[in-house]
Amino acid sequence: MRKVIAILPAGAVIALVAVTALQASASAALPTGATSTARPASSPLSFRTLMGSYAPTPGPWTKPSAGDGYVISGRVIRFGKAGGLSTAQCTYTVTSGPVLRVCTVDYALNNGLIATSGYINGSAAGAPVTLVVDGGTGAYRYARGYGKLHPTSTGSDVTLHLTG
């Protein structure tokens, strides 16, 4: 069964994102006298992933339609050693013209989990993924930030800029 995806005009999408961002920042303001637990930006966190498995969802397809996607799992390599696991789930939202995929990518590192979401703008297999750090656990419990995932022939190179 295919998911039905509504395509909105670009202006409506931009307006919706802007309003949502403004509402989120307004509701996140600290009360008078409160202090933030966010930490200043740290140096980038960089690592490599080695792909372990790839599966198209909802099953084999030759040309994706809106709602089709894929799941990837792999191993995180840091400083030349195993450093955890990675998973990604991406869904095609637009498949003609400028192809767009939205993704969730999680990294279970030895000292905590980092949850990210992002998008791939383009149909090329090697198109980079722009990431937003949504949060984490353990050493990354206050993590926020942004990053980039660059696909390679065996996995990906990832750089995250954490703030918090």
C-alpha cells in the first residue's frame, strides 16, 4: 500500500517552516532568572560508517514513488576502531523534478546515542545528507546542532557540530 503525500507549493512550505520555527523558539525561551543547561559549541565530532545492510521499503522497487524508502544499518568507526552502530531510514517525498528524501539517522556510540534528522536534495546516489541533531542520551543528552553525511562507496563520512 502506498502512502499518499500532498505536495504543497514551495511558498506554503517555507511559510509553515518559518511559523513553526518561530513558535518553537518563543516557547523555548527561559523564564526570568532561569539558567540554560546548554553547553557552548564543541569541536566537530567526525567519524566514518561502514554499511552493513540496505533494504528498500516497502519492498523491492525499481523506480521509487512518493512514500517508498530504504533502511540502512552499519558500524561506526572512530579513530580506526569500532565505535558503535548506525541506522538510517529515508523516505522519498518527491520523486520527479527535484527529488527529495527525508531521513532519520541515529548513531549509537559507546558513550551515548545521537539522534538526527535530515534531508537529501537530489537523486544522485552520492548526494550529501544535511543533518539536524535532534538530541541524544548519555554523553550526548543535551546535544543539539547540525552536520553533514557524505556517502562513500562503503558507507559514509559524517561530521556533526554539537552545541549543548
